[in-house]
Amino acid sequence: MRVVFMGTPDFSVPVLEALVAAGHEIACVYCQPPRPAGRGKKDRPTPVHARAEQLGLEVRHPVSLKGEATQAEFAALNAEIAVVVAYGLILPQAVLDAPERGCLNIHASLLPRWRGAAPIHRAIMAGDAETGICIMQMEAGLDTGPVLLREATAIGAEETTAQLHDRLSQMGARLIVEALERIDSLTPEVQPEEGVTYASKIDKAEARIDWTRPAEEVDRQIRGLSPFPGAWCEIDGSRVKLLASRLAEGAGAPGTVLDDALGVACGQGAVRLLRLQRAGKGAQDAEDFLRGNKVPAGTQL
């Protein structure tokens, strides 16, 4: 099929690669504009932009799709279908209507649960047992369109957002190729009105650990916010990101280190910290972190 691809971050790259590998003609790639990054604050192309150029594909990165000229340029591509995954811009009705078969979105949740910006983070933080991928026909509402394909996957007991992100990205790449192969035989399933939840954008204010909360909630916060923005606490007055954890045995005053292997008491139960990162330093497994940072039992976080 003649496809317009619309995506921006790392999550979208395997999808673009899968469409190319499956033999689809990529009429054009749309992504967010390059933005300042790094110490020099020079404009850096997005992951999709960089990969599309490596593949020899035309790239466009408009700031908005609302202008008539931009919409006319999109329509002139004469695409059969658009595939959208973590693009980052709202698609006006004129863009949704331009491809012959409309626009398909790859969404990383089991809709209607976790519509919106941060479905992977929210699923882990809420303690969901499973999540998945939906291939959805796009319409004007926020992730409200009928679903063509869905596939569920269990969330691991120690899985972080980073790990689940990578698994769902590969799943989405596989499912969109299947959806395009079966496009004429798939029956759109209208989303039920019951069970709707919204995955609001992650706020950095959510990242500080409150050790008085139950261990299950603290563990989910650490895993759900890893790697970005990273849940954090203070150790000896310095901010430290906590990037991986598991539930542990033990009890004590909330925030008290219980042993020499970074078991920490919570309001109920305890967690064991598995991966940490000091400001300006690289992330380290707990064993390596403790070699350079003494955190003995009894320390108050």
C-alpha cells in the first residue's frame, strides 16, 4: 500500500522499519521538528526523522497541520492510508479524511482503558495485570475510534516502563503489518462506553517518593517512572533517581534502610532498590552503586 507514516520518538521507529520491510511504499514520513538537545543545544532530529533519512525517505516536520497549504500538501501525496504512532500533533479532520482508507493509530493500551498521552506509565503505576496494543481507526476524539486489532500481554512483576515500552513497540510493529495485510477482512469494533480511563501526561511533581505509602504503590511508582522522569528520593541530602525495584520482606519506620542491600521500609511492607542514578552520573545496579556510596542499615531516606 501507499502509506504516509506519522511518528516521532523511539517507540515509532520499529513500526516504520516493519512497514518498509513488508514492502509498503512510504509516500512520506511526518514527525515533530528537530529541537535543541545536548550540551550545545543544537537542533537534533527526532529518532523517526533520523531513521527515515537513513532509509532514504522524504521527511516533513511541520509545526502544525492546521494550515490549508500544509493540508493540501498532505492530500497531494495520494496515500491509500496513514499509519500514526506517537506522532505528537493533533490531526485535523481534513488530514484524517485525506487518505483513501483513512488513518490507523497504534495505541499502547487495551482501549478504552488508558486513552491519552502516557498509557504505558499509567498501566504500571495503577498495578494493571496486563496491557497491550490496539490498532484503531482514527477519528476526531482522543483515542475514541473503533478498534481493528488488539493483542494483550502480561505486565511483569518487575517490569519497568522502559522494558514494557520496547516490548509494546515491537508488538505494534507486528500488528500494523498484519492489519494492513488483512485490511479488507477486519471488522471495526466500536469501543465500549464502560471502562474508559485517561492516561494523563506524566508530571515531574509525581516523581518524589513518599515512603509512607504502601510498598506496592512505591514499587509501581519506581517502575512506572523509569527511566523518565525517574522516581527519586534523597540519600544523605543528594537527590538520587530510583530506576528499578521489587517488593521485599521487612518492616520499619517509613524510609528506613533495613539492610546492607538497599531494602527500604514503606508505610506497609518494604521494597528493594535494584538500580539507582546520582545526578550527573550514569545509572548503576545496586551492587555497583553501594561500592561508591555507603548506605548502611538505619539510614533514613
